Amino acid sequence: MEKTWVIENQKDDYSQGYRVSNTVTTKKSEYQELNIIENPTFGKIMFLDGNAMLSEKDEFIYHEMISHVPINMHPNPKNILIIGGGDGGTALECLRHREVESVDMIEIDKLVCDESRKHFPKFMSAFEDKRLNIRYEDGIAFVKNAPEKIYDIVIVDSTDPFGSAEGLFRKEFYADVYRVLKDDGITVVQAESAFFDMPLLKNIGGSFRQIYPKCFAYQYHMVVYPGALWMFFMGSKRYHPINDFEINRFESFKNELKYYTEDIHKAAFALPKFVKDSLIELIDN
Amino acid sequence: MEKTWVIENQKDDYSQGYRVSNTVTTKKSEYQELNIIENPTFGKIMFLDGNAMLSEKDEFIYHEMISHVPINMHPNPKNILIIGGGDGGTALECLRHREVESVDMIEIDKLVCDESRKHFPKFMSAFEDKRLNIRYEDGIAFVKNAPEKIYDIVIVDSTDPFGSAEGLFRKEFYADVYRVLKDDGITVVQAESAFFDMPLLKNIGGSFRQIYPKCFAYQYHMVVYPGALWMFFMGSKRYHPINDFEINRFESFKNELKYYTEDIHKAAFALPKFVKDSLIELIDN
């Protein structure tokens, strides 16, 4: 057992590997295969269809950046919708904000929630929070059928754009998301690696440009995601991520965070030149 | 050949792998083994003792950040010393600045220069620039014996802290570097991954704190370096990286760059909370 490795060949020519000190669980749902292993450096790592989704060691980067950035630029973030996010990490970060009254989480695969709840104790408090409402449904159908203008913030916390997540990268879906947002709402979507997936990122940006009055992109570093330089794309009906940023918003819990700070909030929108050049027509200043 | 991979197990529990579409060269010097392969995504990749040192696809990130950050905060960057940097990438970026009159490059291993010159055409112009003086010597001995106060900027462009590069991470060496710097000089050192190597980073910071009046750390993303969130440590005798940053300095060639911009210069000093907390006593604001 000691010498077993999980090698993730997500990209044809590039792989990342993790030594397995313990196999925690291997299960299969109708949507995907789920594996959780333990690795001495990363702690527990969850894989979906062979791709690392989160590790105990670096999940905080992704979850803090996908949630606190939009929440801290919105003056009144009461109702949040998370599409995907079944591990509970994004919900946990959203629920740190006392102003947040409800978080609806639409996760297609109940297995992800069940296993995360069992094996990632950090996220337990989110699952136990009464403000969290989980529905095990297809997020695409959910936003198509939901009433208009009911959410302040929509977070698309998706896996990679294959299989059941593919529709979460389409313009029709983004248009439905826009519809369920209130008149000053904000959407953030997981937008892959700027290093490996620029065509996809431009595609997302192109769709957003046709839908949202204001578009932005911001970056973060992940270790378990291949490509180092990872991106979120943001569409906003009214607010600006820097000009409308409220520094006092996270004062009460800022010492519990490990990545996000006031400076990181602002710096995340400074894009490397090759990224900025590629997105120049698609984002605002 | 088509199915061969190079797997880099630099960390005990974590690996990165590259499919080999072509083996370019395998050589051995008295210091290390050098391999260059071709990979469909990364282009040519140079490995030293099995660790990826640079790829054609992402070298620009490292080389732009190690050079333009200190040069653009110094009002009169005439004489630059590079310790290591045998591939020529750092020299290339330094030599873009017309104010730079000389770049001394002290590379212990001639093989690195010879093979880089042959296989990485981008760096050729640096090797042909008359302002570049290469000496194949031990950088540690060089700074010990060099006259004092002769350089405006010293860049320590080292490999990882094993083998012949180990001494480049010691306080005695940093003190000698300080000695060869003019009264307003700046030093930048390659300081590994904040994610994997925090003890080393704190060690470097602790040494710098005892030597330099002003200390700073800044970050960048690399794909071929394991740990995503990579750091440079900076010691400065006088200038401040943000307050003394001169925006016009790189106007003439800014369109030739692919990572570094004015915004990236400033944003690089915004550190993730866990990094800032770890270095809080060791860096200035």
C-alpha cells in the first residue's frame, strides 16, 4: 500500500501524482466515480472521475476566493445560490457572513455531499447550519425553472467542463443565472486554468460579455489543480469588485481565513499580461 | 518513445510528469545531470538532476519577475550581478533595459550555458549581448572575493537548495552579497514554494532581516515548479518596491513581455494570509 500513487493525467501531456498513504473510500454514483485518499503532504484528497477536486491542505484557497470576493463587494448579500459545491467548502465560507440569510446549494450528486460530510470534518458546520438548503438536482434545470430576481449572488462551483458539468459552461445556462439574480446581483464561475484552458476562459468571457453590464476576471493559485494560475470569471449587474469592496465586511472572522485578505482581494484582479491581452475585449477595468 | 514520461518526484509525496515527445539531450557535468526533453504542451524542458528548471512555455513568468521587479524600483540600475542563471533567461530580461551597462553572470556549470545556448533560441540574444560577462565559477567564492559596493542589483537565480546550490541559501553568502552591493543596492533571491517550503523561506527571511534595512517578499505562479505559489525574497538598502517603482522604466519594451505589468509588479507583494502571517516579523510593509 505504501508505495501506491494516484497519477492524474488530466492533460494529455502532463500529470500530477500523489502518494497514497491510505485509501479512504471508493464509490460510484450514477454521475461519477468518487475516491478519497490520504496523502502525507495534502491530507485527504477527493477525486471525481480521477481528477483531484480538493485537498485538506489547499482547499481554503479556492473556497475563500470563490466566496468572499463577490460577497465583500455586495452591500446586502442575503440570498446566495451555489450550483455544485457539494463538498460544502464554498457554503462554509459563505455562511461565515452573518448578513447571509440563506444559501441554496444545488448539487446533482448526493454522493459528493455524503462523503464530504463523512470525511472532511472542516465542512461539517456548514452542513449543520440551518441557513443551508441542499437540493440534489440538476443545476441547469433548477435555474431554468426558478423565479426571476431572487438571489443576490450566484456561485457556480463546478467540476471541469466534461460530463454532467458541461452544460455549466454554456451561454444558455449563464443567461438563466442572470435571470435569477436580483437587479444588483453578482455571478462568479469557476473558469479553469489560464495557462492550460485559455480558449475555454475566452468562451466563458464571450458569453458573459453578451449578458452582463460589467465583467471581470480574477486569479488564484492552486496546487492540486494542474496549471497553477487558476481563474474565476465574474459578471455583475451593478457593483465593481474594487470600487465597491467593503473592507469591514469580514472583520469579525478575518483571522479564521488563510488566503483571503484585503490586499489579496484587490491583487487578484491584476492579471498577468498574457491573460489580460487574451481577455482585453471581454473584461472591464 | 511516444509513451515515455519524465516523472519528477521532487517532493516525497507529490510528483509532476511530462510526456516526452522527443529526447533532445542528456549530458553530465561534474556538478549535475542535465536533460532536455520536448513535451507537446511545454515545448522544451530542461531538467537538472531530475528537477524541471525551465520550460519554453512558462519560463517567462520566472525570468520577468526575478528581473523587472528590482530593476524598475531602482533609479539607476547600471551594474547587475546574476549568481547562477546559466540558461540566460534572467540575463535576457535584464538586458532589455537600456540603462543596464553590464551584467556579470557567475554560473558554476558551463554545461548549462552551452546547452541552453544550443536549444533555447529565445535566450540567444542575451548570450550575444556585449554587456553580458559570463564567468564559470562558484558564485559563493566570487562574492566573497569581489570588491565591495560595485553592483546596483544582485539576482540569485539558483536551483533548489541541494548539492552545489546549498550554500546559496546561507546567511554567510547573503552577507557577502550585501557587501558587493552599492549603498542603494537591491538583492533578489529565488526562495522556493510558499506552499511546500515555508521553513526554508522563513530561514532566508531570518537571514535577510539581520542584514538588510528593508526586506520584502513577492510571489508568482509557475506551472513546472511544484507548489504553484512561488516566492522571491528581496533585501533593499534604500528603495521600496512600490513607493520607488518607476512606471515609465519599461515603457519601450512592455509589449514584448508576457507576465509582468505595472499592476502585477504591485500585486505580487500582496501575500496570501498564511504567507504573510508566517513572514510577519521578517518583512516590511
